[in-house]
Amino acid sequence: MTSEQVVAIRRQLDKMAEAPDELATSATALIKELDKADVTVKMLKKTQVGFSLDKVRKLATDEQIKKSAKKLLMKWKKLEEEAETKDKKNKKVDKEDKKAAAATAEDVARNAKGELVFPDFPDFRPNLSPAEVLGMGSFGGTYFRPIYSSCTKRKYGPEVWEELPQDWLKGLNVKTQVACPVYDASRNKYGVKCGGSLEMWEESGWMREQDPYGWFQWFCRFYQGRRTEDDQRQVDRWSKCAGPKGRWKGNLISKCVKSGCGFDNYGVSPVVRQTLQHWAYTLTKEHFDQNKKKFQK
């Protein structure tokens, strides 16, 4: 039975309630029809047929109608209680899954160079965790702001940052450092603005439905243990930006060499430094020393 059919029966019950004399002749047949139907909790909530049936039960003088209506209402009540119990159980499981994910996040190892180690993706070696990226000051405080995604045709809000382990947000003001709707460069570690808009990334074809906020959202979920078919593409994007031969990593090393400054002189290309930070990487002395000869004349 469809919701439309249930609504049609509800309307008939409402008419009967307005004309009690017709109850004895028609109500029994409608109650039997509803009892045989595979009515779901969703249909009960949508059609509100239970209210109409209860009204008929109260108005009826025929004891058989009262009895059958009450029996069906009790059946529906039990159905709703079972659904509520199942929903609570699912929420509990989801909460436990999130705790397990948080535990997984703490278990990500680092090598002697301070790089994160993912055994299933050995070439993926960022040296900043998602918590460190957020804590250092990134994305102008706006990364997990409310958005409308052209990829999914959906709006997103606080549920996106709420999936992060609470430890990652410790000491942060979510409203100004994580989910602020307005970009503020002063919130970034290097005090500069960098990166394109969501619309730009969407139009360029880099976005995917599973992670409508982009690469950093993918990284947060990957770090916590999620694995998908999109992982290799996202790892490749990181490699081209901040990997051993990464474009922006090389760009920063080159500028440090040409300026005669040390690898940690933040006055050298703060925009590139901020960009690399958004890709979970910060230039180290070891990496600088390994690559500086390429740029020395």
C-alpha cells in the first residue's frame, strides 16, 4: 500500500467521524484493509492516519469497531517503538564508530623525519596531521563553513566539522577558526590569503561528491582510516604539490636559495608556505638541504 492510498483511507475515516451513523457500515472494512497493509513508520508519520483512526475509535458505539481500531493502533505503536529503538541503536553504533575513528587517528605513526606513515600508501608522506593544519591557522578560518555544493546539489552545515575528533578542535574557536563564513587572512599562520574559491575548484573539475569540501576534507577522513577509490587521485594531487618533486615545495626551496635566506625564514614567500600548510606540509631543514643544490647556480 502506498502513502497515497493510506491518505485516501484517512480521508474516508475523517468523513465517518463527521457522520458517526456511517461508522458501523464502513469503518470495519477500512480497518481491516489497513491492518492487512504493509504500513511503515514513515507512512504513519507522513499520513497521520493514526489520529483519524483514534478519532473513529472514540466516536464508535460498536464494540467490535472499538476493539479492532484499538488493536491496530497498538500494532502501530509497537512498530514505532521498535523503529525508535533501532534508531537509538544505530546512533549508538555511529557514536562508537566515531570514537574508533578518533582512536585510529591517534595511531598514525611517523618516521624519523617526522613524516606521517600510511602503509597502504607508502609514497604519501605529509608531515602535518589534520589537527596540526587546523591548529596552526589555516583557510582563513573558513574551511568547514556552511556551503552549497554544486557537486552534490546539497547544503552542508555544522554536521561536517562535527564529524571531526573532538581532540582536533581542542583550543580552537570553531566559529572563527574552523567554520567562519568570512575569510580572514589574519587567522592564517603566515597572515596571508591563498587558495581559490569553492566555485573555482568545482568548475575546474577537481571536486568529488564524497568530499564536497575538497582535498583537506578527504585528508581528514583518510587520516582516520577511511579508504575509497578516490584515494590514489588525491594522493597524486598532494605529490604534485608537496611531494618529493612537488611544484610548490620546489618553488619555496628555490626562493629560499635565491634570496640567500634559511628554510625557516617566514618572510620568504609566506603565500607558498601557507599553501603548503593547507596541503599538510611544512618545509623542513632536511628536505631543504636535500634539494637546495638543484636551485644553486
